[in-house]
Amino acid sequence: MSSADPPKHTRIRRHNLRAFSARHTGALEPKVRAKAEELATRMVSGRRFDVVEELTFPLPAYMILR
């Protein structure tokens, strides 16, 4: 999106603004919080962990795809 020129950028941005509005993301908060707790609990239950692999990638992916 960031490298696209109008009108393509404008069209994509309009969809993103709707999808990531404060109301919409606020409604997802309980599900995202539960997923974050699940991932963090699983991550720290092991001896070693990779934060990117086990938390910072799957959590945003979950939220975006949810």
C-alpha cells in the first residue's frame, strides 16, 4: 500500500481504515488478549523460546486474519 500511487493507494487505504477502525479493533480486544495470553503462557512454559517466532509474528497475524 505504501508504494502505491492514487487511485490504487486511495482504494486500499479506504478498506484498511474500515478494517482497523477503533471500534472494530476494540471489539477484537478480548479475543486478541486471550490469544496473547495463550501464546505467552505456551512460550514461557518451555526452557527456551524465540519471542519473534512464538509471539510477535503469530499475534499480529492472528489479529489481521481474524
